[in-house]
Amino acid sequence: MLRGPKGTDDILPPESRVWRSLLRLWEDWSERFGYDLTLTPLFEFTEVFARGVGESTDVVQKQMYTFSDKKGRSLTLRPEGTASIVRAYIQAGSPGELKVSYSGAMFRYEQPQAGRRRQFYQVGVEYLGADSAASDAEVIELGYRFLTEARVPGLVVQLNSLGDAQCRPAYLETLKAWLAERQDQLCADSQAAMELNPMRVLDCKVCRDVVADAPVPADFLCDACRGHYAQVRSYLRARNVPFTETPRLVRGLDYYTRTAFEYVATSLDAAQNAVGGGGRYDGLAQVLGGPQTPGVGLALGMDRILLARDSEADEVALDAFVVAQPVARERGLALVSDLRVARVRCDATSGDRSFKAQMKVAQRSFAKYVVMVDESNVVNIRLLSGGQDDIQVDFQEVAAWLIAHQ
Ligand code: AMP
């Protein structure tokens, strides 16, 4: 038997119903906040990610699916969305302010486990060409509103500022010196990260105790970064978005400046409890060869959002299932057609089956109502979950009735 590759998932019904409703919810919220859809390729020249995500990151060093095409060019399956979108923005001539949303599969060669997959699904937004703290707050609010309506239990927004090109160098020097003094207490991974990407060490689960008193970026912010951070917090309060300042929060990707944030589901295992995150990346466009362009964005991991929620596989998938007496079969199918045109989600069996056999299929269909058709002008409508008497509705009124009772 052929199997899917390790670290990938097949999402079939009924589980896929929850995916569909969550993806719709995301489309709804991102559209409500004014983010237009953007589609970029699933693969890019490797350099886009090597430069855009950062040579020193785990993603670039260990996790990319990189291959040569027939002409020997190095291509990589996208491990994240931001670098591609900024590449596309530059290629389109850097068209000023642009708010875009995306959704799709990402690929990272990871050690697979629950909530850590080799192909996983992210949704996200990028707000390009905007440098004000209001844009940071807007992006953070969007993720918070979506995750709240998606009923992620124990949701916490963690917030930090990482400084910028002005103030971060001094911080990194101090941090490196501090870490060098404690080098022998650090794990092998942290020792390797210390020089190239010292902030990663703050994030290391193994070294947590050693770095408990390490210097943090917030203590080194220049006046401009400090002001920006204060404004982000105050805009978030004005928007009623609760957050927790988290001085040790860093992000795995290199290009973040100033604001960094993460959405944590405290209901999940600590190792995989980040359902999403993001931040400001004012340096990224230049790293990719474009003009200096501020930007802020977020990415949310759908696989983890679904893990964090209680399973709801029995979500209603149809408004109605139509069953018909064999003599009224054509009427039944005509009704199905009319209902679909009227925007009612409905279905019926396709083969010729007895009324009883159709009822059995209806029971398993996850429909809300079963609509029973015979030769008379009235149909019987039954709530499939039971507990109610059948309701008689005029044949002509079925669509209106179902829409009113969706
Ligand atoms: P990142 O692009 O690393 O900032 O990740 C953003 C979000 O994507 C994380 O908070 C996770 O929810 C999700 N994510 C990242 N990597 C994986 C993975 N390998 N498997 C599942 N979800 C992931």
C-alpha cells in the first residue's frame, strides 16, 4: 500500500468540515479588516528564503525542502509566507501601502509530532508600506479576533519589542558577552546559536534556567523604539485586545524589528503551544534587494489551532437531506436542485433506493433536517437530532422555511 510521506496529513470528512468552516472564518475576518487575497508560488528561488528568513535560522539551516530543477537552478518549497510576499511586492514595483492576506501549505523538514508537521497550513496577513504603531495593533487585533471566534481555549497574546537597527547591535553585543561568560552551562544548540543568532538562546527550552536573568531587548530600546512600543500597547488597550508583555519573547526568523508577538494556547503542550505569531520587519524588503519598506504581519498555524480546540467533527455540514418515496423520486431531485439554487446546502442519495435505505443515509449525513417528499403537496420536515415532532411545510415553501431555520 502506498502511504503519504511522514509528517504530512490527509484531511478527510468529517474532520475536513471543521477546516472548511475555520478557513471561511479566516476569509471573513481578514476581509473585514481590509486585507485582499494574495497568491504567490509554492516554490521560489532558494535565495528568497535564504536571505529573507535569514541564513542563521533553523528554518534555513536545517528545514528547507530544496531541490534543483532541470536547468540546475536551486528552488525551495516555501517554509513560510512573508518572504515570498515581500519578493512579489518588490517585483510589482513596491506599490506603496498594501494589505494582503494569504492561506496555504508550508513545508519544513522537522521532526514530526503532534502540532509539528512537515507540511502544515498557515493563514496570515502582511501590511506593507506602513510604519505606524496603529498598523502593528491592527494586525495583532485581527489574529486575536479570529482566534477568539475560533474558540481557541486559554488564548494569550504575548508581546515584546526587539528594537531596530539603531539599538539592537548594542543589545546583541551585551547579550553575547553575557552568554559567553556562561557558555559551559548552555546546551550544544545554544552554544552553536550564540554567535550568529544569540537571541535564539533566550528561546531555548533546555537553557531556560540559565538565561532567566539574561539582559532583554526591552532594556536597550532607543527612544524611537520605546515610543513605538508604548504606542502599540496603548492602541491595543484602546481596541480591547488583552496582552501580556513577555520580555524574553523572540521569533525564530531573522527579519523582525521592533514589535514581536505570539498567540499562545495555554491548553496545548508547552513545546507546541504557539498557534501563531508575527511582528514588524522593516528591514526585510532591503534584504531582498528592494527599497526600504516597513511592514508588519502575522502567521497562524491552522493545524495547531485545530489541535487546541475541542474536536467538533460532528459540525452540521448540510441544512437538509431530501428523501423521496420511489414514486416521487423526480420531484425529490427537482426539490434538491431548487434548494441548492436558493443557497440551501442539501443532498440526496444518487442511486435508486427504497425510502428506508435513503433514511439510513440521511441519518449518517450530518444534515440538520431531513425533508420527506411524496406525491402530495406537503413535505414532512424532521430535525435529525430528534426531540421534535415532524413539521408539515408546503412544497413551494420548503426553501424559505429551511433558510429561516438554518
Ligand atoms: P512561524 O512561521 O515559525 O512564525 O510560525 C507561525 C505559526 O505556524 C506557529 O505559531 C505554528 O502555529 C505554525 N507552525 C510553524 N511550524 C509548524 C509546523 N512544522 N507544523 C505545524 N505548525 C507549524
